[in-house]
Amino acid sequence: MENTNSKKKMSSAKQKKKRVRKAFRIAGEILVGIQILATLVFIGFTWRLGMIPAKYVVGFAALLFVFAALLFTMQVVTRGKAIVSKIVSILMSAVLIFGSVYMYQTHDAIEDISGDTLGKQVHSVLVVVRKDDDAEKVWDTKDYVYGVQSIEEDSEMAEAMKKVNADAGKEVLTKEFDTLNDQVAGLLSETVDAIVYDESFSGIIEEVNENYNSKVKVIAQYSIESKSDSMTQGVSPDVNVKDEPFSMFISGIDVYGPISSKSRSDVNIIATVNPETKQILLTNTPRDFYVTIPEVSGEKKDKLTHAGIYGVDKSMAALEELYDIEIPFYTRVNFTSLITMVDLMGGVDVESEFEFTTSGAGGEIMDVKKGINHFNGAQALSFARERYNVPGGDNQRGKDQMAVIQAMFKKMITPEMLVKAPKMISEVSNSVETNMSMEQIQRLIQSQIDNGGEWTIKSVAAEGTGDQAFCYSAPGTALYVTIPDETSVANIKVLMDKVENGEMLPSDTPNETGEAVE
């Protein structure tokens, strides 16, 4: 009897052990199944991202599937006893799921900055009163007289005035002025109580009216989508960026806000790129260059920086006319994106022509040595914005801005940074925009990962002579401008043609001061 009970207990224990082993085996197989599914999703999103050459994606996929098969085999051979393989499978699945989410978000971030999804540019319209005025919001100004320029029906300013009337609770009284300068003078002389104007003109107002910001205060700001952009931002030029030479306008705007805001362009650099010869020529044109703005200023001239007020396409048109070239692409960056990008790179090594201490106008006071300096994002911005404590003022600032861009380019095309490209793009997606399409961005990155190789990056700067002249955007007041040196411009045209025609730039390519460009 005792033997029978003992056998039953042993049989029951064996069955329990079998059930446990079976459960472990099934659990292991399920975990490997989840891992295989996570692998498929990860490979799918990696393929969708489109930045990694197909041969690498296929090779990596093969490794992941071999690894999953190995874990599955361990479950079968050990009959589910392999605890370590289960833990590894769980960890791998977690990593693959995290990677899939990252790839998905990165793809969407690139779409956000690319020409596939760009909308219209935005006008930031300000309501301004005198500094000593008691009004704190538009409601307080319902009985004020507003100074405005002519308001065309269905214009951005008409939309802004609708918002003013809504916030004031009634239709406010208005007085029209012929020019922005007259409008500002009307406010400061107390002819009107408040004025409304596009924030992109703030820099011009400050140039004409000394200490303007200390005399006024902003009580409202309205974002109005542009109704008259002549440029179709959502359509990318048909250029094979993998094989054909092209030019890109790099515009640095002087705001920290939304990248879609219209603004003066303080940084005006043309990158002439030849992917076959792996050459990039960076050309800086001073912000104060005295040029015509096609379809805006007619025969009158203006500062190049003011062209950005009328849209990025107007800045491009002014530069196309100046250098007699086509510029199909643009990239706009604001100061926020520069800081973020440099920090994500781990800093950049920038060469300075001079030793100086920054004034703090760019955000930081720091010592800069002649030669190579390692800068973080905030330091790079301060260096790039300095014009008071460097010889040559604005002209040297333009060269220093190119030095920062050149340092960023050199670091960005390294294998380490190309791997980080998705994360970098994701981080700066709200402060960078380009009309280059998603497919074109993918081709560029794929080509560099696939082919590698060193790029030759050279920089030149257009030169000119400082003077006072009347500008289209600020009628009635002579402003500081830079009159272009025709020889300097002609020399730059020759260099651009060389890059576009596939000719190698000589190692001693001079800039317009006769110095060799490194």
C-alpha cells in the first residue's frame, strides 16, 4: 500500500515537473516569437527611415534573425530550461521596441523640417504703445487711436486688425500713415496712442530710432499665416542631390521664436555642393550688402538682410541675381537650433583669425584665442554673433559665422555623426526648415554612409565698402550699407562655376582679402 502511494506521489511529481518544463518551453517560444515580431517592426521602420543603405539594413536584419533563431534553438534543446536565453530575449525585444519608436519619431521629425510638409510662413504682428502708457492688454485700448499703414482687404494686417477689434470688444479708430517710420513717429509724438506692425520690421525701426525699445512696450502679439507667399514651399526642386551639383542658401534668422516666422536674415551663406567631386564652397555675403530685391524693390536697393522680411525666396532671388546662379534649396535656422545642434555634436572645433574677448551681445562673455577653439553651443553662438570686439565688425562676423558652419559640416560628415543624424534632426525639428524633400535628405545621408570619403570644404567672403545710403525698406532715412566690391563678386562667381563644373578648387583658393582659404 505504501509502495503504491509512493509511486503515485512520484508520478504526480513527474507530471508536475513536465507541466512546468512545458510551460517554460512555451514561454520561451512565445518570448522568441515576440522578439522576431519586434525585429520585423524594427527593420520595417529602419527601412522606412530611408537613411541607411539597403545592404546594411539587410545585413543587420540577417544578424537579428540568426540571433533569434539561436535563442529559439536553445529553448528546444534545453526543453525550456534556458533562463538566460529568456532574459536575453526579453531585453532584445525591449531594445527593438524602443528602437522602432525612435525610428518612427525620427522619420516624422525629418518630414516636419522637409519640403514635403512645409506650410506658409507666419507673420508675427505686434501691438505697441508708449512705455509710460497704462494699457497692459488690447482691451485697455478700446478708445485709442491706432496708427496703421494702408490695410488691404484680406491681407495679413487686415487679419491682425480683426483680432485687435475682437480683443478690444469694438472696432477701434485708426489713422493711416504712408511709411513705417511715419507710423513710429506718430506713436512717439503722441499723434496716435498705439501702432500695429509686422515684428520682422523691428530691426529696421531700431536702426532708424535710437533707443526705440526703451520708449515702447508690446501689449499683444498675433501670429498670422502668410496669404501671399509667392514661393511654393511644399514643392521641392527636381534635383538629383546624390549625383548633381547644387546650391543651398543657409539663412540664419534673428529670432528665437517659431522658425516659420518671417524675419531679417542675419546669416546669408550659399553652400555650393558637388557630390561627385566631394567639394563644398561656402560663400558668405555680408548682411548689409546693398542689393536689389527682385519683385520687391524694383530699381531701388536695400540691405540684403531686409530681403528676408519679404520671404526666404526673396533673399534667394537677391543672391541669385548678385552671383548669376540658381539656388534651388534653402535651409533656415534660428539661434535656438544652432545651440542645440552643436551641443548634440559634443561641441565643435572652430578656427578664429583673431584673439579677442566677446562683448556678451551673443549671450556669453568669453575669451577666444587665435587658432582652434573648442566651443559648446552657447559659445559657438556668441562667437558667431560677435561684431563689436573683432577687427572688421560685420564683415569679420560673417567670416566667423562661416567658420562655425564649416566646423559643423566637417563634424557632421563623420561616420559617428551620421549615425547620430536621426537624433539630431529630431531634436532641432522645431527650429530648422528646408525645402529639400524627405527623399533628397535620405539620398544624401545614404550616399555618404555608403561611399564615405573625405570632403573638401572651402570658404570665401564677399567684400565691400561701408557707406550711408537710402534703403527701400526704410524710406527717408540713410542707413549703413556695404557697397559690393565688383571684383570680389566676380571672383566668387568663378569659384562657384568651378565647383558646379566639377573642377577641383586649387588648394590656395584665395578669399577676397587675398588670404589662402583653409
